[in-house]
Amino acid sequence: MRISLSLFSQFCLVIVLGLTILFFKSENYFERQQMLAEMPKDHSDEVEQKEFELRVVRSQLDEVKVETLAMLEKEGHLPKNSLALQNLRSHLRGPASVNSLDMSLLEAEKIKKAFRDRNYFQVTELAEIFLDKNSQSMMVPEITFFASESYFLNRQYDKAVSSIEKMTNLFPEHIMTGYALLRLGQISEKADQMAEALSIYKIVQTQFKDKGLADEAALRISRLEE
């Protein structure tokens, strides 16, 4: 009887030991599976695709810049031989510099295409959506400028002024703000507010380091003071 109990105890011990080993093995297995699930996946293919798309967008943006410049020259929105237009030409035709993937460039491309196609109401509509969604985008100053230009070309002068004021508050030293202020001075002239226009041109002349802007402002000041 003692022998039977001893064998039974040994049998139970083996069963318990086996279950214990099985438990730890299964626990380790699920821990490894969870670890594998939580490991970051390889997104190299996706990143490569995005980089390719960005290169395409850069090329398209360069084309839009050149076409936009040609349109501004053709429509005579700035005097043909003005220093402002010459300086804007050098900036628009300069190479784009993108440090990181910024998918807002795709939306910006739609806005620029609309501007190129002279769909100015579409530009302002898309720009409002863009600026609401992409407040941190590197394209905000340029999109705001295109919005202000479109408001002006649509004869929505109040909205153009409001858009330009946003630029002066958010990007006071940006070159596009300087050009927007030149447009603001033109709006003041249209409203026969010559003193205000003169003050705006003097601000551009004294507060912007860009020589082209300062020289253009000086020309307008001289014209008003004749």
C-alpha cells in the first residue's frame, strides 16, 4: 500500500511538473508573440514611395512657379520693368528646399494650379480650407499670399486687406509679406488714401532687408511725392 501511494505521488508530481513546464513555455510564447506584434514594422517601401511622390510634386511646383510668374508678367499686375517683379522672378524660379516630407504640398499644388488657371474664387475657397488644416505647414506664407492676390483680383478688397494683415501679424519679416504690403499700398491708392499708401510704402522701404522690395517701395514713394 505504501508502494502504491508512493508511485501515485510520483505520478502526480510528474503531472504537476509537466503542467508547470507547459505553462511557462506557453507564457513565453505569447510574450514573444506580443513583443513581435509591438515591434515597429518596416516602412521602408512606404517611405520610398512617399519620397518619389514628393520629388514629383517638387517638379510640378517648379513648373507652377514659372507659369505663375509668366502670368503675372503677361497680365501686368506689376510693372514690367519694376524691381519688385525682377526680385519676385528670382525667388519664384529659385530651387525648392524641403527638409522633410510635407504632404500639405499636394494641397498647395491644387491651389497654385487654380491660381494659374485664373480660378480665383476656387483659390480663396481652397486656401481657407488649407490654412485651417495646415497652420504649421511651410507653405502657409505662400498660400496666404496667393489668397490675398486672388481676393484682390476678385475685387474683394476687404478680404484682401484682412488676408494681408494676417501675413503682417504672423510673418512680419517674410518676403511675401513685403510684396503683399505693396499690394496693400496699391489698394489704398485705389481708395484715394494716398497718405496711408505712402506710409505703407515707407514701412516696406525701412523694415524689409530685401533690396528689391526696398527699391520698389522707394519708386512708389517718389511717384506719390511728386
